[in-house]
Amino acid sequence: MKQWLAAIMAAGIIFVGGFGTANAADWYYIDADADDSAWFIDNSSVYKTDSVARISVKANNVEGYSYIYQVEINRPDKTWTELKTTVYTGTGIPLLSNEEPQKPVKIEQGTIGAEVMQALWGK
């Protein structure tokens, strides 16, 4: 009986301890924008070919909110398309989420989008 109880307690500890954290984000700092928001790329989410990348990008603003965007970047067209956006409080509580893809936006030189492209493709 003691072995059975110990096995159940061990399983509970493993479950509560979070074996499900294998998909943890690996945030890489890119730069700050004109509003002093710090921008990051999640290295663990990067999927890219020579022409397209799908990644998670995070912006931490000075008020303490985090905006996490699932984006698709089209390298030949130099466009940025937000596929999903979620806003979090400073304590990590999700406030808003939008899963409707937005219209592609042209990536201009000197913007965060251009810096993300540089980090992804190096040119």
C-alpha cells in the first residue's frame, strides 16, 4: 500500500511540476522601437524557408503589457502579416486575443520588421 501511495504522490508531483513545459519560449532580444517597447523573437517558434518565415514576436511596452504576435514574413515581398495577437498583463494574464489574420503590411527600412528580417536571414 505504501508503494502504491508513493507512486501516486510521485505522479502528482510530476504532473503539478509541469512536464508540459517542453514548448517553453526562447526569447531573443531584437531592439527597442521609438516608443521604447522591447522586441523579441521566440527562437523556438521559428519556421522559415528562403522566402517565408512564421515566428512568434513579442513586444514589452513601458506600461508593462506584453503583446505576442504570430507573424508571417514574406521575404521577397517584404511584408509582415499578423496571424494572431495576444495581449498580456505584466503578471502574464491574457487580456485580449485576436486570431483573425490581418492584412499584410510593407516592411520599411529602419523598422522592427526590417530588424526581424535581418535576424532571420542576415541580409
